[in-house]
Amino acid sequence: MLVKRGWSRRLGDRVVRHARQEELTPLHIPIPPLRQPGARFETPLILLFGVGSLIAIGTFLLWLPWFNTTGEFAPFLTALFTATSAATDTGLTVVDTTTFWNPAGRGIIMALILVGGAAVMSATTYLLVTFVQRVSLTNQIIMQEFTGVSQMGGLVRLAVQVTSVALILQFIGFLLLLWRFLSIFDIGQAAWLALFHSISAFNNAGFAIMPESDSLIRYQREPWVLGILALLIILGGISYSVMVDVVRYRRFKRFTLDTRLVLVVTGVLLAVGSLVMFLSEFNNEATLGTLPMADRAVNSLFMSASNRTAGFATIDYALTEIHTNLFVTSLMFVGGASGSMTGGIKVNTLAVLLVAVITSIRGGSQATAFGREIAHDQIQRALAVAFLSITFVSSVAFLLVMTEKLPFDRLLFETFSAFGTVGLTAGVTGMLSSWGQTVIALTMFVGDIGPLTFALALAQRQQHAIFRYSQERVRIG
């Protein structure tokens, strides 16, 4: 109690004397410094490390003399180019896959395709678990951009599910192709070809090892084979999350906005691509002009599916019309869906940009689609990915024009094919110099994970400003 001046003790009062020095002494609480995560644990760098390691292992194995038909060490650049093409699911080659690599070498290529395709998303998750021991909330949010799964828990379970679904679909494709190949080849060769091409198609790799055939040109009149391969290509190009959404909800109105945009844009690209290919090459006797009408339609649909992501060819693109190749170039730049086994800027990015453009034309201030608003930061991210991708591809094409004595349109086609990890060629891949092959190999690597890595890096760096500057108008157009 406080003792006031003039206070006198009365009967029953108790005086308590207590030293208050300890109570007034400041309390010191030690706070250890925050531990900053190392750069090697950042998600984009883990992606680079994973794919880069796969390419390094594949290059070393293919370089060894036991995996080619010469019995000698393969040229290092050939091994590097082939491993990069397989690991990034591209399909460009500087040597004939069927004649240069022996069965064991082709088996390594198939393994690189499998791991570099459907398992990339799973491998990324496993790397996070391995390096960090647990997936942090920050990395889970960032990985959501990649996987397309909105639930924060169970990324390891997701990795198992992705791998399982991919293997099941490829096995079904194997059985369907085997049924047709058994009537053409003996059982051993039929099984091997069905397995290789099922994996190559689902992972959108475009590697083909058909006997006595340049890609699939000799199979122009095999609608069963082309139909199965096209279906595998499309399924592998729309991503796991879209397939799960379709199976789970079944009705278009119940799908997420991401799934709706992917399905609509993919469908439009397939339809427009088929029509353009059909009309552009209708009278070209070097490509589709000599085929029956039904086979022209089937091949046009197949090429529309393959041109954008996979790279299987039923025609020689060195003989196609110039305007056809120009159109195919634009398809290759887009690629497939985010989280799929494809390159390019992705269908999702194109969809966001189209919605933003349509909104601007209509004079709106909010980009909306199917009753949902697209966040402004996602539009900015899509613009950044598209702009940097165009800048990169243009720079690569400029470098190739400076160093390679080849037609510009062929080099441009090759560049977009590498960036989109498509694998189509206008016949100049094997004619490139060592410098040109190195540049194309780097382009395949960047095209496989570059747009994704940049998008993830932007997601990590996203900051919310505590103040805003005053606005000022800038003249446009």
C-alpha cells in the first residue's frame, strides 16, 4: 500500500514493506537472429538443379561406347544434345536415333524422357523434401503455382498420385498401340515400339524409332496409331490438375477457372490448328496433297495436336508451305498447360493475356472470365513471362543467323521448336555448327523450365507496398 503524508496507523492496519527494485528492473529476453534460408533451397534453383542433374547423367551415359552402334565414345556434343533433348522432352536430334544409338542407348533415351516428363513435378517435390526435410508453407504456396493444386498439405502424396496416373495412362497407351503393332511386327519388336512411343507421346517428347521411317511419315494412313498418339499427347499436355478436375467434377460449370481456361483454349487451338493445316497443305503433293480426304483430315488433326507440344511428324516440314511453318511457329511458342510435360509460355499464360486484352477492348477495369476475376498480379506475371520469352527467342534467332549459313525461316522454326520443347525440324538440326547445336541445347533447357522458373521467382519476390505514388497518364499507341 502507498503511505500518504499524515497517515497514522490504526487498529487492524498491516504495513507490508517490499523492495520494488527487482520489479522495476528491465526484463531482457534474448532473441536469436533469424536464420535466412540458403539460395540452394529456393524452389526455382531446385528445379534448375534437378533438370540439370538429369541432363548431366544422361550425357555421361550416352557418351560411353556401350550405348551406340559405333562401339566408340560418342561425340560429347552429340551426347549432350541428345540428353538435353530427351530430358526436356523435346525430340530434336543431330543423329538418327534408330541407327546411331543401340537398343541400350535408346533405352536410356526412353528413361530420360520418362523422368524428364511426367516425373518432373514429382521429382521437384521430392527434392524439396530431401533438401529441406519438410515442405515449408512458403514453398507449398509457390509449388501451388506449379502443380495447380490448391490444397496446402500432401505434396508428397501428390507426387505419388501424379506418377501413378502418368504410368497408368502410358500403360493403357502401350496396350492400345501394341494391339495394332502386333499385326505389323513380331511380338518383341511390337512391344518395344509400343512402349517407347507411348512414353514419348504422353510426355510430349516426339522421339520416334519406327523402322525405315523418318518420324511417323510412313504411318500417315494409320488412323488408329495416330489417334492413340494424339490422345496421349493431349492428355500429357493439359496437366494432372486439369485431368483430376475433369474426373472429379465432370461438369464444366464446376471446374476451376484454371481448368476451364485450359480446356477452352486447348480446344480452340486444336480446332484452328487442324483447319489451318488442312487448308494450307491441302494441295501440297509433298505433304498431304496425295492422301485420301479422310487421311488428310486425320493427319491435320494429329499435326495440330503434335505441332504445339510433342513434335511427331507425319509430313516433312522442310517441304511445307512457308505460311504453314509460320503458323506452326506460333503454336510452338504457346506450348501446353502449366504443370504439364510441355514447354513454351503455356496455354494458361495465353488465356490470361487474351482475357486481359478482351477486357481492355471492352473498356473494363477488371479482367474476368466465367464469372471469376483474374488477379492483377497474375496478369502482370503473364505479361512478364510472355515478353521475356519473346525477347529470349528473338535473341537466340539473332545469334543463329549470325553464325549459321542457313535460311532465316528455317533457323527461326528451329529456335521456336527448341524453346517450345516441341522437336519439329525443318531439316537443319543436323546441319548446325557446334556453336549452333550448343545454342539450341541451351534453348531447349531454358524452354523446359525457364518460364516456370521465372514465374516462381516472381511469386517469391511478390511484395505488398505500404504506400502508392500518385498516378499520371502515359500516351499509348
